[in-house]
Amino acid sequence: MTSKYLPHFLVFLLLPLACKKEKPSSPQSACPGVDTLRVTYQNYVSDIMRQHCTSCHGGSSPSAGIRLETYTQVRQLAESGSWYRVMNEGSMPPAGKLDECTLQKLKRWIDTGYPQ
């Protein structure tokens, strides 16, 4: 190889070293300080149901005939798509739309396959 092409050859060899690959970052929560990665029914969803839903959707005569007292009941409604939709739209709970962090965690529960 002639010395005329040596600088070009060296650039070609060193170029991959200049392009460092960054490690993929872990998913970041839009809710600082809130773990949206490990959401299960037991560690989060059941509390939300008790706080916002079971006063109307529980007991002997649940509103609209919809019970939200057990994992199975909540999961069935979540699988239909209507559970998250009505909360995200703000039509439920009647006291007002849930905050974005709560909605993000509930969506995470759905997206990860409804872990119990």
C-alpha cells in the first residue's frame, strides 16, 4: 500500500472506535419516584380498586352489575378493554379522572399480562 492511501486506511480502521455504542437505558417512568416496572394486582391494582371502585362496584348490588372486588373480576373487565378506557377518558371513577401516574401503572399492568 502506498503512503498516499495510508491516512485514509487508518481512518477506515479507527472509525468504529469513534462510534461508541451507548448502553440501552432502562425504561424511565414519567412519574419520578414511582415504580411503573413491577406492577402486579397484589402490590398495586387491588389498592386502587379499593380506593376508587369497590364502593360502587362491590357488595350485594354493584353499580351496572359490574363487580371489581377480585383479581378475576378486574382482569376480565381489563381484558375487554373497557376498564382502562373509562378510567383514561375520565368517566370513571365518578369523583374524577385518576392521575397520570396511576393510569400509567394500570396500563403497565395490562401491558405485562395482568400479573397477579
